[in-house]
Amino acid sequence: MVLTYFDQFALTHYLGIPLILLATTLPWALYQKASPVIKNNRMQNMQNQLMLKFVKQLLTPLPKPAHKWAVMFTSLFIFLITLNMLGLLPYTFTPTTQLSLNLGLAIPLWFTTVVIGMRNQPTIAMAHFLPLGTPTYLIPLLIIIETASLLIRPLSLGIRLTANLTAGHLMMQLIATATLVLLPLMPAVAISTYILLFLLSFLEIAVAMIQAYVFVLLLSLYLQENT
């Protein structure tokens, strides 16, 4: 059987069970639950401080009614960043490279923000489709454009996360393959490609963290427009 570079993104099954279920439930087992009896260790204290800073930075521009989303946004951020980071380990599967999973997260959350805007402030929500002072002959065209831009938002959320992680994984695999091929033929060139692979690994760690933050940040901006 001939394997391709895209086989690493294929859904695998074991005993009829899709392993994506295991990959999406494993991250929650990596975080310790705070105990009311036992004092937190250094790792838990650092984890709590980072989450507090993240929540504070995320909720500062949001109005007070939107602060109830803090738990959901924090859980989503932890979930995405853990999946992205675990996917950088060898012989692991990255669920966030699947467009179906990312759209499954993006579409319901985006649609919820739209429903909140239509329910709480319908006039302001509908006003986004037609900017003030628009000429009469441009009204139909602008309504179509604004509607398309609104519907594209969840697609951009899911595709951005999928494309960035997929491209990074493919680049790492291509450079690793080139390093193995060049090692017996041109050791000097192989060393340079290995250094490039080493630097690219740090870049992918940064991308994994940044993309999780961008996903949650864009959702918070959509919520800000509708609250």
C-alpha cells in the first residue's frame, strides 16, 4: 500500500471505534481538578494565573451581559490549545486538522451570537446589513454583500484553524522526509534541513497556541457586536 502525505489526516478506527473520540476526550484528563482540601501545587497555581489573565484580557472589551460566556470561552481555549499541542507529538492524531470538527465548533457558536443579537437588539443587528447613508441604488447590493460576509464568518473560523495546522504538519513532514533522504547522500545539506526542521517545530508550537487564541478571540468579537 502506497501512503501519501495526507494519510496522517485520515480518520483512523480501532475495533470499529473512531480514534478521534479518544483524541478529543484525552485533553480533559491532563488537567488536575482543584481540591477544596488539598492545597494547590505550583503547576495548578501557574495554570490558574494564566487562565485568570486570559479571561481578564478576553472579557475587558465585552459588555457586562457577555461575561457569562467566560467559562465557555475558557474551556474552548483550553480544549483547542491542548488538541493543537498534542498533535505536534510523534505518532499522534490532530482532531483540529479536520474541517468537520472545526466547523462543528464554529457554526453553532457563531449562530448563537447571531440569535442573541436578534433577540436582545434586533434594530442594531439588522442595521449591520445596511450602513447609514447608503445610496438608494446600492441598497440591494450592500444587503447581499453584508449577508454573505455574515455567513462566511463561521467558514473562516473553521477553515483558518484547519488550514494553518494542516499546512504546518505538511511542512514538517516534507522537511523531515528531505532530511532522511539527504542524510546518506549530502550530510551537510541534511544538517541544514534538520536545523530548519528544529526551528519550524518552535514555529508550529507558536501557531498551535495562536490559532486557538484567535479562534476564541474572533468568537468574542462576534459576541461583542451582538450584546
